[in-house]
Amino acid sequence: QVQLVESGGGSVQAGGSLRLSCEASGSIDSIIYMGWYRQAPGKQRELVARISKVGNANYGDFVKGRFTVFRDNATNMLYLQLNSVRPDAPAVYYCAMVNGGSLYWGQGTQVTVPS
């Protein structure tokens, strides 16, 4: 079993920055990839960024170079650096992991952008 716990969400001004963290624990022995997805109210969950076991990253089309996903394998941490946050960023951001053929999700962390 794998547990994913996100943190770092909160309120960020448009144009500002925020860093999300995900701590993975449990039977982590066959990671295929880890990543971040987000879901805004009334919308489908979408890929934000993911990174493979060997460090290859890919991003959702809307990211356009503003976000960076990175991992610390020594501590089983996954991060998402959000820069130049746009007003369409508000959503619940979920950490995900494919490990040993199974997909795991965290409980999510909320990001809001005050108007």
C-alpha cells in the first residue's frame, strides 16, 4: 500500500508563486511515475505535470513553462513549483503515483487565487 500526502496549498495572488509538496510512504518499490493533477469545480481532472522514474517530465498544455515538477528520491518527496500563477489556477491539486502497476492518489490540496 502507498500513501500520498500533499501540502503547500493555499491562497496565491495572480502572478505569484507557490510550491506544493507530496510525501510518499509505504510499499514504494516500483515507481513508474509520480505526478500532479488538478480538478477545478465542474471540470474534469487534468494533468498538470508528471515525472518518470528516470526523471523525464511532461506537462499539461496549459502550463507553458510556468510550473516545474521535481522529485527528491532520497526522501520520497515530489514537488510542484507554480510560478506566474494565473486566475484559472484555482483547483484541488492531487498527487498521483503509479507504482507496481497500481495508481494511487493523495487527498488533494486546495489552491485559490483571490480576485
